[in-house]
Amino acid sequence: MPASMRCTDHLRTRSVAALLLLLLLPAIAWAHKASDSYLTIGPLRDGEATLRWDIALRDLELALALDADDDRRLRWGELRPRLPEIVAHAGAALQINRGECPLALRALGIEPRSDGNYLALGARLRCPGGALRSIDYRLLGALDPTHRGLLRIERADGEIAAWSLDPNGETRALAAAGGAGVASFFGDGLAHILIGYDHLLFLLCLMLPALLRREAAGWRPVASAREALVPLLKTITLFTLAHSVTLALASFEIVHLPARWVEAAIAISIVLAALHNLWPRRPGGEPALAFGFGLVHGFGFANVLAGMSLPPTDFALALLGFNLGVEAGQLLVVAIATMLLLALARYRRIARVLMPAASFAAIGIGGLWAIERLFEVALVS
């Protein structure tokens, strides 16, 4: 390739990579652990039940700006004077039986979890009708579209019921339902993967070598989608298998890893996958990368269900629904990304710079995430 053409391609690569970084800045800033709170009600006897509600301190900070010294570390001294405001805010976001069961919430203390500290709230429910018929959950509905409330109900006969509550959804009917809400956890899994930008970016890095081929004159697209189908299926299947295994192991609390290190490792996996695209030490190694780092990515989903303490059968149903939602969202994104990348790669100038530009952009994004997660700093906000 003539030197002038190489220089032009290098300039175009840098320009496209910079443009991709700018376009993805909102996703970089938004990428975070999906937001969940945990509610446990029961057992209901003679119209009375106990309620415990664990809300992440990071979510309370988002809603009420509690970090007085702005050091991104909420301390008890900052929380204590704001407890009445916190309790009032939470109480306004939750209604049982359309307000017929009065809520007198009180702070119980700080509950450490694998993904950070939570404020535990408690209340004694008194329901005049003697039954739990509905719940209206609105916490963070206007602030964070990813937020969900994970509800566990212990009935007087020992039966356990569980649902994922959307703060922007309809009032949830409780009276006739039992067991794990598989459909609601399917929706939760779908939502988690669609806003899991780090998981999707890693998957995109693994997809690129199946869609583009390196030649002496530069990168070219595959002749047809069929040519990319087998390597894509192999990579995606191994990634799915790996993260499903660790999702189950972590959710059942058989294996536990600190959330901070898992999130940092996921960011590093993006950097390594992008470096592999540019300088492959083992060409065709995408399936091995997909499986190896897929094991790490599975831990990133696990916190959603691990704190619910469901019986094995109900937990398995919830896990099944959640995992099916993750896979459905993943397949949707892969299909759309494949069609878009193949369409772009049909333009010869774009095809030559698409792989290096996308890979350099992924290195920059993954590097930012890794630094933020390792050192708990905000580089992009």
C-alpha cells in the first residue's frame, strides 16, 4: 500500500475512533451496576406482617444528594441527619393495597452487600382486609429507568412468591399469584443486558473478527452474512455458556467475588479483546476469549438475584427467567449489530478503518471504566 494511502487511512482511523468515543460518552457515563432494591414481606398473619426494605446508598444519593462533602463515600454522619427525609421519600414511593396498609417506616441500619452498602428500612404492616392484594412501587421511577424492586413475600402457609417490580409499571396484583414471577424476571434480564454497555461492548469486540478479514491491502468485509455465521455462533454460544455458569454459581452463592473487582475485570476484558483484534497473538482465538472472559461477565449479573433468599425451586425459576431475558436481549443486539456492521463495511473506505477505529475506541472506553472501577473515581460524568 502506498505511503500516502497508509497515512490517509491512519488519519481516518484516528478520526473515526475519536468520533466513536464522542458518540459513546453518554453510555460511558451511564455504565454502572444495575439498580435494585430488595423488599421482603411476611409472613402475613391476622392482617399483620413485617416489611424489610434494603435500598442502595448510591440510589439514595441519586435521589436526595446525600453526599455532603462530595467525596463519593456516604458515611453514617452524612446519613443520620437526613434519615427523616430518606424515610419520607421511601414511604412516598411505596403503597400496599393502594394505601390501605399504613407504612410507618424506620431506619434499621446499614447492610453491607457484595455490591455496596444498603440502608435497611423496616415497618410493621397492618392490613385491615387481612390480605396482601397489590403493591405500587415508584422508587427512582423518574430518575433511573434501569431500577427495579425485587420483592419476596412469605405467606402464612409457608409459600414463597417473588417478583421484579418496575417503578414505571402498573400496580402489581399480589393476591392470586404465587411462586417466582418468571415473566417479570425475563423482562428484568432483558433490561439488564440492554443497558449493560460493558457486556455489549465486549461482545462487539468479539464479533468484529467474524465480520472483517485482514488482507495485505487492509480490512475487507466477509462476502456474505453466511460466511460470518459459524464463527459468530461459536463465539456467542461459548460466551452465553460461560456467563450462564457463573451467573448460576454466584446467584446460588456457591462462588462469591467482590463486585468492585468483577466490574473492573469486565472493563479490562474489553481492552484485551480490542487489543486482540489489532494484534492477535493467536488468530481465531475469539471463542477462547469469549468463554474465558464470559466466566467473569457472569458474575456481573449475579447480584440481581443473590440477595432474595428464595427456596431452591423458586430461585431456579427466577434465575431461568432472568437468564432467558439476558440471552434474548443479547441475540437482539447481535443481530442488529451484525446487519449494521456488514452494511457499513460494504463501503471500501469505511471497511479499511472500521476494525482499528472501533478497537481503539473500545480500548479507550474500557480503559476509562477500568480506572473508574479500580480507583472509585469519576472520569466521565
